[in-house]
Amino acid sequence: MARIREAVRHRVPPQATTTGRRGGGEDTMSLRGAAVRVGGRTLWSGVDLEVGAGEFAAVLGPNGVGKSTLIKVALGLLPITAGEVRVLGEAPGRAGHRIGYLPQRRNVDPSLRIRGIDVVRMGLDGDRWGVPLPLPVRFSARRRAARDRIAEVIDLVGASAYAHRPIGECSGGQQQRLLIAQALVRGPELLLLDEPLDSLDLSHQGAVAALIGRICREEGVSVVMVAHDVNPILPWLDQVLYLAEGGAAAGPPREVITTETLSRLYGTPVEVLRTGHGRLVVVGGGHRAAGGGGHGHHPELG
């Protein structure tokens, strides 16, 4: 991916890429004592998180605590009110060309005729061209590079068999793979994913989670994912950030998603259970706890 990134984007050379704990250098994304207020209300404060190069981090917690807000902060769309945030060594909003972003999934109209391959290409040049148009002959070298890059990421996400279909005819899981390819097409160093597993059935959740985990490991892309249920992505996680009402806890999953840590974070008894299949279930907190495949006192064991 690094080789193609240079050929297509002509931007930061691979040797200039910063590395985190895996490589012994600067973190890809870090928050130190960060806090944010929206509409006069503090959504979270005291957030400390460090995501190294090639690491996979999940942002967990119940609805309304500001999980998606954290993604907006990382993108530079919302300022913090305290602390410090650095993204790829810069202030948020200054390294956008090195970031891939997948917003919360919206239902695609089944009648939409634009092909999956064109959706992917819009991630490469949609900011300049809109819906892709044929390039003049003088741009043939650029066209070949773009074509090769698009084919590479489509193959990477396993979407080659249906990339030429209208995206409206693709299943939810297929659409999500194509949208992940769109986010990858510029060769980002950081992927920000806002609930990419939402609205997918269990089999597609597992497949898409495995895909993201493989991209993170094999391509060296850092991933920060907002998730409702940690279970599909648990095998690949390096870090989790668990948000509560105004507070936060971050670290390796085994240290954060525990009865002791979550009870302290919420100020109320919360029990973390592990089923016979290895799934985590978070029980208690008066319907405020979430992130382990169940919440309140009616956990879904899955």
C-alpha cells in the first residue's frame, strides 16, 4: 500500500511516515486530558488515548456520550475545550489527505445505478471531479495509476466480484466493503470509522470486522472505530476508549472492559461477563452501560 500510495498521491514518502509503539516513534493519534462541550454540556473530559501506527482502537459506550463527537474532533470539525489532540503529528484538520473516513452508514436507495467501482473512485478524485468522468488522453498516465489503485483496493476488500454492479443492488455487507475501499483508496495512514458494523447482520459484522482487522495488521494502517458492540472486533483490538457521562477510561481491552473499571467509571455496579463462546456481556448501570454485546439488565448473549 505504501508503494502505491506514493505513485498515486505524490505526497508523503513512506520513509517520512511517523510510527507509534509498534515502530517506536510518534503516535498516529493522541488525546491528552481532552474535553469537549456541545450545547453547553460536557460530553466527555479527561480523555487520554494513544494510538500507535498499525494499531486498532475502539471507542465504546452507550448512546449519547459523544463517541461520534470524538471522530469529529479528530477530523478538526469540532474544537476541544481542554487538553490536547494530535493527529498524525499535527493539529486536527491539518492532515486530512492522510486520513480515510467512513461516516455512519446510511441506507442506499436500491434504485441507485452508480456502480460500486465509481463509488470507490470518488474517494480518489471525487473532490475534483464529482461523479468520475473520462480523462483526456494527456492524463493517460494518471488514469492508469488511478485505475490500478482502484483495482488494488477493491481486491484488498474482496469486492472484485460485484464492483461493477450498481451499488443499490449490492447487499449491506457488500456496500460496506466498497465504502471501506473508498476510504482506503488514497492510501491513508489513519482510518476513522463511525459504527461501520451498524445495521449489518451478525455474519456480515464478523466478515467486515475481520477485513478491517486484516487491513490494520497487514497494511499498517491505524484504525479508530466507533462501535456499539466490542465482540466482533475484540480479537483485533489493541486499545479501547470507554466513554461514560463526562468521564473516560482507556487502555488495552483486558484492563478497561472489566467489572472494576466500568463500575468505577459509571459510579454504579456494572458486571462484565464472558460467555462460553468468549463474548463479553456488560450488565448493569441502569441501561447506561454498553459496548459488550448487552446492556442494562437484558443482555443479548449472541
